[in-house]
Amino acid sequence: MALEQQELASVNVTTAKDTTALTGVDTENLPKLLPASQPENQWQQISDKVSQFLEQFPDYFNRFLAAYTLPLISLGIVLAAVVTLKVVIALLDAINDLPLLEPTFEVIGIVYSSWFAFRYLIKASTRQELTAEIDSIKAQILG
């Protein structure tokens, strides 16, 4: 109780010669700063841990690759397909912006669609021929 009733002296912060912050207070229980050589030891410990990790990194990486080879290959294929699709779309968009090529490609598409319809879709015999061709292509692809 006596410690609570003790009054602390005010500190004038503007003058440099008043350096005691608290008078009449026991300073033994206050936390102390680490010695100057301690941060070098901490940096040394951190650098040791980093160098140890870098030494073991090839083993970690090899174990990771061994465990996740198939998912990484699948991810690579998907990313390659996405990039290829974006490049093809950008290329077609660039070709479409050329003044005379867009209508020319439209006419070519209309002519080919008309030829395909007349060649394969009008008669039943030609439809059966188309079905046979599709089945043979499926057999070649699927085995």
C-alpha cells in the first residue's frame, strides 16, 4: 500500500540534463536490454538455419517431385492448353481485324458448309458413308 501512495516526480522532457525518468522507483524489476553482442548471435542462428535449409532443399524438392509427379504434369498440360488457346484466339482476332480477310473467311465458311451438306447430308447412302468414316476415325483414336 505504501508503494501505491508514493508520488512520482514529474519529468521535464524538454531539458537534456534531466535524464531520470522515475525517481524513487525500484529499477531492479524493470526489463533489461540485451547486450550488444546478442543480436549478432541471433543473426548467426538465423543464417545457420537458412544455410541448413538450403543444403537440404534438393532433398525436399526431389521428395516433392516424387510424390506429386502426375498432378504436376496434369497442371502443366492444362496451363499449356490455356496458353495455347489464348494465343490462338488472339491470332484469330488479329486476322479478323484485317479489312478484307473477315468477309473472305465468312464466304469460305459458307461455301464449305454448303458443300458438306450437299455431299454428306442429303442422301441416306452418303450419311451412312459419313457415319462409317466417323466410326473408323474413332477406332483409330481410341484403339
